[in-house]
Amino acid sequence: MKISTFAGVAASLVLATVTFVPPVAAQTIASKLELQGKPKYLEVTDLMARTRNGLMALNIEISNTDNEPREAFWRVKWLDDTGFPVWADEVWKPLTIQGAAKQNLQVTAPTPKATDFRIQFTAKENSKSIF
Amino acid sequence: MTLTSPTTRLAVLSASLLLSACATVTSPTVGNNVSYGDAKAVEQVNEKFGSTDLQMIAEAMARSLAESQAGARIKPTVTIAEVKNKTSEYIDTRSITDSIRVQLLKSGTMRFVTDIAGMQDQTDELNRQSQSGLYKKSASAKLGKMEGAKYRIEGNITSIVKTGGNLKDVYYKFSLIMTDVEGGTIEWADEKEIRKTAKR
Amino acid sequence: MNRFFGPMRAARNWVPYWASLAAALILTGCAGYQKQMGSTVDAVRAGAADAALADLEAKNAGSGEKDLLYYLEKGELLRMKNAFQPSLDTWNVADEKVRAWEEQAKLDPSKLLGNIGSVVLNDTTRRYDGRDYEKVLLSVRLALNQLALGNWEGARIEIKKMHEREAVIADFRAKDLEDAKASAESKGLKATSFKELNGYPVETLEAPEILALKNAYESAIANYLAGFIYEASGDPSLAAAGYRKAIELRPNQPFLESALAELDGRAQQGVWLKDPTIPAYEEAVKAATDPKTGKLKKGIKLPPVPLRKPAVDTLILVESGLAPAISSRMIPIPLPIPSKGGLQVVMTPISWPVLEPVSALDQVTGLSIGSQATPLTLVTSVDHMARRALADEMPGIIVRTSVRAIVKGAAQKVIQDNAGSMGLAGTFLSIAAGVAAVATEQADERTWRTLPAFYSAARVALAPGEHTLTVQTPSGPTTKTIQVSGRHAVVVLRTSGNALYLAQAPYKPAAAQVIAEPEPVLLPVNRVDEKKAVNNKAEAKKQDAGKSDAKSSGAKPTKPPITSPGTVKKETAT
């Protein structure tokens, strides 16, 4: 899936300040997201990245716009400067967010080689079509 | 049947045309009764300890450990002792510690010395190379050079299972600690919790 | 009610007729499994495994596909004859059938559950899928056969299959129970508990020890054996689960509890023979140690370091008795039968399965090794499991049988109502229909009969080599010679009548000799250089010993080499 496909989706997402160390500045949350379907109730509302002791650390904030607890699955693809993956596929992680709540996910890169990332995110309930 | 008769030839020709034109490319498979799934997919078959739990625990623990040692100038030597299974489920904890070790080795943050389970084979091989007299001196392992572990990692997994009505709730806690072998101090500890709820 | 008992009363006057008709019907129909297996079981009881096998083969001589029970019974008889490989092959066929059931239970349970609504089929004509405890114990017996062949890896695989099977059954039964309940409610049937069957021997299913079981398929013996096999293959984390489950299933048994409590010690230190000189030495060291510094006081001469001898961690399983038989018992129940005048409650005689008692004498209580009496613990009673299984199955059986009886009863009612106008011939017809309804209905008596009823066990640390075991059988003490080698051993004794069968892993004299090398007792003392030197030498020896043993017995040595005196705990002989 190409990220550019999701440009439209990106616009609908709240933009937040990304303090992003390497390599490029001023990226949108959307450019770091690989959504599989358009989440009906869930949104990535904040995304921060920094490097600690050579390892990249992410803080992802997910918001539930619904009143019911909603489920999603997520994982991170770790890339190097050139966009090559530097780590094998992570396991998909299940996630439950309570109604009208925000949840922070913290994750650290497995290897210092990771300098960039993509968050793969799939909500259990998606809007009918994203196209 | 010969290919001489015009009708036959036509039939063969059309058949071959048909094949080249319409047949779809087949995948390199034998039979189609089995399908290969995504090994990283979230397994939700039942509330028992499963592959996703194993992978999530190993990942969380390996990341946390790597983070604790990131930035260290010398990669510490570590050995993984046993992770005790305190549940009454048949959980192969060695499979979890194997995954943790693989991830830490790949990340390049730690070095592992032979653990207790592998010690027998290691000492056998070492004795054979150094003492049997069969090997070239210059290219065989010498005694007294094995490295001791700076840290020892051990832990346990516990569970709380509750059933009420048509609900079954399972809570797993996997805790790991890393002890400085020389000083006996606990240098790192972390735990991963998993809650699963199943409806009957 | 009266309408029904009328013809019954008439039937008493026609006993010869009734008997001959019933006999004819039984002959043409299938004889109950109890009856069919009678002579085979008698031969087993007499200790004649060969005769029993010949008998079983003769009864299943016909062509056509043999059912699960045939393979279960045959495997057991072959095992008695110590024909472990043929027994393994036979049981593997049975296991294949159980696995097919498992697949269905996992993928399409509704198909199996559909059986509950099956009205046309008599219980005895349904495919025999095996009772739940039989499926689980089949894995246990396969594992024991693998052990008898010296294949610990194979035993480990069977044990893994065993607990996976338990999980499949647990899932399936959860669904099954719900379905049975819903089905009974939808049919408007009131009596779905055997307690409501007036005249049913309730006590055969209701003893406290039967109700105390967690379920009908998980057994302490299966899980304990799993623990032992996992421990022997160097997987203490899996072994712990096995022992813990065994304790949950049979609480307050020191035999089971000590297996878990001492697991860590055994995994780290190995198992050693008790040496009477060790406590004295320990005392001397303790007395010579300065309690403040933890170091030895100067100028005190210690006695020579005693040598401890490695032992074979031996599990002795004693199997006895035969799983209980199921017989049919006729008990009438009131059923709503559709007739000309609407629904009428008619007492309908139905044949119900009843578990026969097993002889308490079959339980083996006394075991001695050499001259040493060794306590035996009853770990699992298959008798109780069978009773619990039937108690759990009864609601389903009652629903199935009742629905079928209603259908048949409706047909019978028509004949009865018209009997009066047909004179004497009509009465005959009526009786015949009644008898037919009775005689064609037979409870499902099928059950794995040659399975042992009682599993008792003892765990001892034995010196490698030969030992004599004496078991108290009903006909007096019987002795067998066993040989143990390697780090772990499983010895299985089975009594049957006066016969005592023995199954043990092949003996490896070389392994027994290597492991028998003694080594010094290590105590946590911060000193004594000459002792360290001794230790190192012993270490090297021990590693060699462990290695060659592992190769020969197939079991991995679980005892790690002790590298620093600081990590060594006290003497651990059990």
C-alpha cells in the first residue's frame, strides 16, 4: 500500500507537532501511517518520535470518538534512511480503547539501525470504503 | 488419432490457442486444501495462551531489555536462566526466552553466553577440541577462555483465570528480572500483562 | 398409563411367547457390547491375554471396517502381551479415528452436536466416538508404549497431543452442554436428569468422589505423567504445569504435591541416592563453621568428604482392575404420546445405561522394592471418571431416547387403540409391538473394557541396575524383577486376576554403569582448596557420564554441571 493513496485520509486527521529527529522535518502524521481501511471511530491524534541512547522511541496517541470501547490492531515497520526495512515484521498487537478515551502507545525501536518508521493501523470497524 | 486430418488439426490449434489466451497463470502450489496464514496475525481462537501472547511478550521484553542497555559502550554478556511456569497451562517458556534472545542478538545490544541447557554440549565440544589431541593447535578452541555472564535473566509467568456465567477472563503476567551475577543486584526488571476475555 | 399396563399384564400370561420373541429380536438385532465382550473380559481377568486376544479377533472376524473400540481393546491386549510395537500400531489406528473426531469437534461441532436431535437412530447404532476419558487415556497409553520402547521423544509427542486433546474436549463440551439444554427445553421434556428416572440406581453416579471430579476427562495420572516426561526431557516449565494440574485434579496428595515442590531442586541438582553418612558430614561441617563469617573455623579436622551416588528417578505405575461395564436397565418413564385424542401421558419402558460396580479388591495397595515397603498412592480411578462421564452424558441420552420413544410410542398407540376390535389377534399384535419397542431399544453399552480401572503410583530414587518389586494382588504377593538405567525411568505394572504384567524401558547396562559413578557431596563452604580440586575432577567425570547416558537413553540429563561452589545448595537425595 502506498502512503500517497492515503493523502485524502491524512487531511481528515488532526495534525500535530512532530518533534522528529532524523531524517526529514515537517512530516505529517498521515505520512507515517499505513491505514488499512478508514477507521470509523478511532483516530491517531498525536505522534511523537525521539531518539534515546541511539534507539528511536515513539509515542502514539489514539483517540476513540465513540462511546463504546473499540478495538484495533497495530504494529510498527522500522526503516532506515533509505526507506528499507531494518527489522522483521512485528507481531500485530491488539488494542482496546475505552469509550471517548485517549490511549498512548509507547514503543521503542528494536535496533539503532532504525531511523524511520511507519505505523500500520487497522481498526476493527472501518467506514465502508476509503475510495 | 493423427494430426493429419484438417478437423483434428483445427481442434488442436484452437485448443492450444485457448490455453495460451484464456488460461490464467497458476501459482506454484500443489493442492489447495491448506492455506498459509500470517504468522504475525492476532490469534483469537480461544482464551488459552497462544502465539500472539508469546510474540507480544517476547517483543515487549526484548525491547525493554535492549533499551536498558542501549548506549552502553561494552555489550554486556548475559545468560538466560529458567522462566518458571506458575500457571497450570502447558506453556513452553523456553520458546519465549528463545524468542527474546533472538531479538536481542539481532538488535546487537547484548551478547549471550551458553545457558545451562546448552552447557553440556559446549563443554563437551571444548574438551574435545582442546584435549583430544586430534585438532590443529593453532585452530582449536582453548580451555579457560569461556566468558562468564555479567547478568543473569530469569523470571516467571503467572495467570489468574476466572469464569462467571458465559464469560471467561484470563490474565497473564510475565515478569523478568536481570541480576548482576557478581554484585547480586537486580539491574533491570519489567513485566508484561495480557488480559483476554472469552465469551462462551 | 392404564392403557399401557393392560397389555403388559396380559403379557405375563404369555411368558414363553414373550421370551422366544424377545430372544429372536435380540438375535437379529445386535447383542449388547457387555455380552459381546464378556468372554474376552473373562479371559483378561484370568490373566490369559493370548486367549483374550484370540477371542476378540474371533468376534471381529467379519470383513468391513472395524470400529474404534476394537482397536482400543486390541491395543490393550497386545500391551499386556508386551507386544509394544504392535500395540502402538493398533492404538495409532484408534488415535487416527479420535483425531478425526477432534478435527470435526474443532471445525464443525454442530455436526457432532446434531447427534442429539437424531431421532431415528438408536444410540447403539451411532458411530462410537469414544468417551472423553477414553480419548485422553488413549494418549496416555500411547505414551507409555513409547516409553516401553525406550522412545522418550515419542512419549513427549503423545503427551503434548494429550493436553491439546483435553483442550479440544473442554471447548466441545462447553458447547455440547448448552445445546443439550436448549434441545430439551424446546421439546418440552421435563425429565432430563437421571435423578428423575424413578428406579434408576442413582447411587452409581452420585458418590461424593464422583461429584468432586472437575470433569470427566482430565485425570491426575495423565497430567502427572506429562509432568514426569517433560521433566525427563529437560522442560521444567512444562513439567510444572503437569504437576500443578495433577494437584488441582486430585488435591491433598503428598505424592503429587512433592513432585511440584521438589521440581526446582531436582532440575538444578539431580536426584541422588540417600547416603546415611551425609547427614553426619553435614552436621560436622555445620559445627565447624563460624556462624558469623560463614567460614570454617581454623584447626578443626573434618571427616572425609562422603561420596553421593546418582540415582534413577523412577516412576512406578501400578494399574489394576478393568474399567466398569455398562449394562441396560429397563425403567418406564412418562412421555407425552400423540394419539387420536391429543397428547396422552403414557408410561413407556426404556432401556437406560447403568454402570456396573467394579471390584474394590482390584485396587493394589501394597508395593515393596526389595524388602522396603513403598507407599502407593491412588492417583486416578477410571471407575470414577466413567461414572462422571455417564452422569454428564445422561441429560443428552434422556433427551435423545425420549424423543425417539415418543415417535415409536405414537405408532404403538395406534395399534393398541385398534387392538380391541381385532380380538385375540389384536392382543398379540399389541404385545408384539410393545416388546419390539422394548427389545429394539438397548442402551449404549459400548465402553473400553480392558482399560485399567485404577492407576496407583510411587516415585523412588533407585540405584541403577536390578531391583525386585513385589505387589500385593488379590491372590497374594507377586514379584517381578525390574532394571533401571538412565536419569529417569518409568516402570508400569498391571495386575489382572493372578497375573502381573510388566512394562519397562529397555535396560542399558552401560548407561547404568556410567551413571553409577559416585561423586563428592558439595557443601556451601568458603574454603578448602584440595576439595575444589576434587570437585573439578568429579565435574569432568560427571559431564562425561551425563553425556553418554543421554545418548543411550534418549533422555537429556537435567542436572547441570555445578561450576561454582557458591551456587551449590545442600544435599538433595530424595
